[in-house]
Amino acid sequence: MSTTVSPPRLTPLRRQLQALRRARQRTRIAAAVSAVAIAVSVAIAVFWAIDLKFELSVAQRLVVLGLAAVGLVWSYRAYARELLGVSESLVEVALLVERRHRIDTDLVAALQFEQPEARDWGSSQLETAVIEQVADRGQALDVFDGFSRAPASGRLFWLTIAGGGLLVAMLLFPGHARVLWNRLLLGALHYPTNTLIQRIAINDQLVLDAATHGTAPRRSAAAQSRGLEFFARVEGERPASGLVRVSSLRGGATRPVELVELTVDERRTRLDAAVRALEPVAKDAASTGPNIDDATVLPYLDCDAPAAAGLWRQARDSQASWSDVLAAARAALENWEANAAGASVFRGQLDRMVESIEYKVFLGDAWTDPAEVVMTPRPLIEPRLAATAPSYVSDSNAIREIGPGRLSVVEGSTVSVGLACANGKRLREAWLTVLALSGPKRWNLVAEDDSRLRWRLDDTSAPFSRVEEDLRFELQVRDEDGLTLETPLAGLVRVQPDRSPSAVIQLVHRVVLPNAKPVVQFRVLDDHAVASATLRIRVQRGEASNRARERAAADPGKPEAEAPEASAEDESNGDEMTIPVTQTKQVIRGAELPWNGKQAVDLTPLKLVKGDQLSILLEVTDYRGDRPGVTFGSEPAILEISDEAGVLSAVLEADQRAEERLSEIIKRQLGIGEAP
């Protein structure tokens, strides 16, 4: 029966060989990884240097990164793939040790005889002898003799140089390092520069705020055939001048626009002007904003008072109060020295453009990413005016359109004001400015529906709710692209005044008895309606009446002659009497005008005597709905009081004058008395 040696006899040797195997594997991995890491470090450093020098675009960075990827693949295949592909077994390591120590193959044989299946290979005595021999020699055998880590150490040294240098550069320039990783990921950040572009405004639109947009201005819109004004605020190293490179989106040559620095005095003057424009607006709680073009104010506020500019835009959309805007502008003015000392503002102007453009701003060593300005049509609006005449007006010409946005209305009419966008551009806001003598006043319009194409004035406090004087106004809008009308649309509501009424009266007889009832004929005219007409009679006492009064005062016990009662509609205080014309208890409207009538006047209540005179006039008040009417008094007619003889004499005199006039008319018709 054969015997075998226990496996623990070779355990120490096996452990040494396993350790050698792991050491060799770690060395290969370290060498391979170091080679790849060196290649990555060099690629990043080269990319950083090129990008820092030329500020590569995204497309250019993709090309450089592609070349770097090719280099990394080549480095991996040349210096790492073969090392990582090696997988040594314990037997292979034992063969290496045998060759190193120039010993026979007993070491490999002992390892193989130690396996369980070796029992079936042959002589057990031979197996035992080989294992015993190798176990005895293994105690003095140094398996690590000849093993070297030099390949890995060399590559680790160069990795320390390349990677350490890159790491030190990143630690020394953390801002640049942060931008590097962003740009490796195809981000839009720029490397730190001595000049910092803080804000850029084009016309009245803020297109770049460094805190929000970095160096990439947002896409903006401008009106076709309108010029562009570029404003830029910079801090840090102050450049002598700047440049905007403009090119058409359709291709073509690049057009330079010079940026010129504004003086500190000019910037302060603009800020002062903004404060002055805001002061009257802030005092009026109902005001909807100053009546000035935003493009003349907002760019300067964006550069020197950004808080005020932001509030201005919010107040324009009714999301902030104009008093807050004024407070922010004043605060910027109070801190002017601190705000203006560390910054410069540059301005450039581009002539009218008809097609969309792309631009880049260069100031000092700073520059922006390309951005677009889309040229778009301005909104085109149609005014919509309608008027409702007062209910008492029946004239078909009371409301007349006298042109686009122009109406002629009767005084007291209600005018509805609205507009519609004719070219389909959605409107962000619309407002109306009344040009009054006391100064312009603005009212906001409201959208009629979600399409935001139709807007109307929906403010009962506006003067259009009851028009009593000519109104000149302007309509202005702002569309979804931030564009306004180049010139506000002018409108006019011309008022046809409600003229005061007129009246004439005529007496059939001018001399009457004291108790007579003379008839007063009258004619009343008005352009719309008459509310009332009243006869007013004043008595001028003669000498006889005065003597009678003196006698009555001297003998108060003597009764005066009784007088007939006046009618219920008459009011008399002895020397005056008022008689409403009975037919005018209801309104006399336009179809019934002019109104011819007559009224009998009972003189009995006045206790008249011969020698008294009466002054009779007709007071007419027109009708103006819930507004007070205007009263007109006719020329007075004089009525004399006499006895029967006086009345008869007056009648005869009137007949004689009538006969003379009749004779004169006959002679004129017959040609009598004319020269031959």
C-alpha cells in the first residue's frame, strides 16, 4: 500500500509563489494604469493649453477631444493592453523561479505531485521523494530573487511628473480648472479674464447678466428696420475700447461695431433723468408708468441701477409699484460714487437692420459667446373705437367716424377704446396715454381672451366713460418679442358741444289793462332736448302805485282791493311772478324742436295800476340726462299797464303804423314815387 506526504509540507513554498504571482500582477497593473494615466494627463494638459490659447468653439473642442481619444487608444494598445492581458498560473510562476535559480524541474513536479489526482500517475515512492526534496530545498529558496518593480516605478515617476504638474496647476488656478472641466464637457464657460463683462443690453432688453447667463447672451428680438444700440458694463481691467462683431445669419462678411466708453457725467445725467421721470409717476398711485420710451432709460438702468431696471420691468407688468422703482433708482444715485468707480459702460450703435444677425462682444481680454438678434416685424395694430351717445340724443350724426382712431361724439357720450393686432403677434401689454394739458396720463388695457390679440380699456376712471372735452390720446403696445410700435398710434375723440338752448318771445299787445290776460308767444330751440321753460315777470311800479303804497302805509286800517287768486302753478311775491309753461312738464326731444307755443298770463295777482311796467322773459333749461342742464334767458319783452283810453290809443297807433306799412308795400309794388 502506497503512502503520500501530507500537503502542508509544501504550503510555505506555495505561499511564497502565490506572493510572487500577486506582486508580478500588481506590477503589471500599476505599469499599465500609469501608462494610461500619463496619457490622460498629457491629453488634458495639451487640451487645456490649446483651449486657453485659442478659446476653442464646441466644434473645435470636439475635434481636439477626438484626436486626444485616438491618442489614448493608441497609448492603451501600446503600453497597457499587453500587460493587462497577462494571466499567470502558479505553475508558470514556478517555471520562472526554476529558470532564475537554474534548478531542474523538481519544483514544478512537486507542485503537480501534490495534487490529489497524482495518486493515479505512477510510483508513490517517486512522488514522495520529489516532494520531500523540494520541501527541504524550499526552506532556503528565495523566490523573489530577480523580481524587479522598475517598469512600474519608472512609469509611476513620469505619472507623478505629468499628473502632479497638472494637479498643481489646477490648485494654483482653481477658476481656470473649474472652467476646464466645464469645457471638457462641452460647456460654455470662459476662462477667467482681467476684464469681466457684467451685463449687456440691446435697446431695452437685458440680454446678459453674468450672474445668470455667464458669458452666453440670451437670444433676443429687434424690430425690422430699427437700429440696434449695444450697452455693456465691465469691471476689472478697463479696456480702451471694445468691439461687436456682427454677421448675418445667412452668411456673409462680418461687420464690426465699435464700442465707445460713456463718460461718468453722461451716465449720471441719464440716471438723473430717469429719477425725474419717475417722481410724478410715483406720487400718483393710479399711474401706470412714465410716458417715455423704455429704450431711452432701461439700458442705462441695466448698467448702473440693475435693481431699478428689474423693478421697472415688473412695474410695467403691474407686478411692482413705481414708487419702488423710484426708491431703487434714488438708492443707485446716492451710491453713485461706489457704483461708478469700479465699472465702465460702453455703447455702440448699429444702423437699421432688415435681417437677423449673430454677434459677439469683445472687451479687453473678455468676450461673449455668439448670440442671435432675430429681426421680426413690429406689431401692427388697428384701433377700435365705438361710442354711445346719451339716451336723450336722437341725432343720427351724434356719433361720426372722422378717420382711423378718430371719432366725433356729442358731449356726454361714452367711448369704448380697444385695439386688435392685425399681423397676428401676441401682445404682452397694451396701454393708452391721454395727452392732457396737465400732463400725459397712462391707462393699461386688458386682453379680451387668451389669444392676446384683442385688448380693451376696462377702467371706469378713465375720461372715456363720459367725454366732455376733446381727448387726444396715443395707443402703444409691446408684443411677445418685447417690441413696440415705432411711433405710438395717435387717436382723437372730438366733442360736439351740447349747445345751450335759445328762446324768443313776442307780445300781441304791448299796452294792456291791469287785470288783463295778455298772451305771450314764444319759440324754443335746442340741439337735443329741453327740460323746462318758465316765464319770469318782473314789475316796475309807476308813480301811481308808489303813492297808493304810501297811503296804505299811512292808513293801515283801510283794506286793500281784493285780487283774484293766482293759479296753482303761479308763484308771485307782489313784484315778481313765475309761470311754468305747462306744456314742458315732460322733456321736449329733438323731433319736437323747435317748439312754438303761447301762454296766457293772468295779471290780476300783481295788483297793477296804470303806469306800471312789466318785464317778461322766458327761461329755458335743456335736458342732459343725469347732468345738470344749462339755462338760457330770452330778451325781455316790455308790457305797459294803462286804462281803457291808453289801450285804445295804443291799438289805434298800431293800426296806423300797420296801414302805413301796407301803403308803403303797395307803392313799392306799383312803382309809385320812383324816378322816371
